Amino acid sequence: MKILINQTPHELPNGATVADAITTVAARPPFAVAVNTVFVPNTRYAEHMLLADDRVEIISPVTGG
């Protein structure tokens, strides 16, 4: 199925989870994840199923001033 991860198209197998999306882009902590603009707690990454055309945002904190 096709999904967007940080606005870039990716192909993931049916039944993929947020954890699979994180692995696909090799995200390194710390980060937060939203699916279709809804925050997903890190305790649910492995169980939150993705659907075709979902928009996943993996957001890293920005430091500085």
C-alpha cells in the first residue's frame, strides 16, 4: 500500500504499523509521530495499523534559539 512519510511516498505491505513506517525511514529518537495529524503515543507504534494513503509525520525536536 502507498503511504506518505514526511510527505514522501513509500510502499509498505498491507498490515504495516507505525513501527514499520519508522523502520522504513530509519528514524532515530527522539521523535514524535502523527498519523493523519493525530498524535500516536510511542506505546502504540507496534499496534497502530496504517491504511493506504495515510499521512505519517515523524517529527524530531528542534533546539536552538
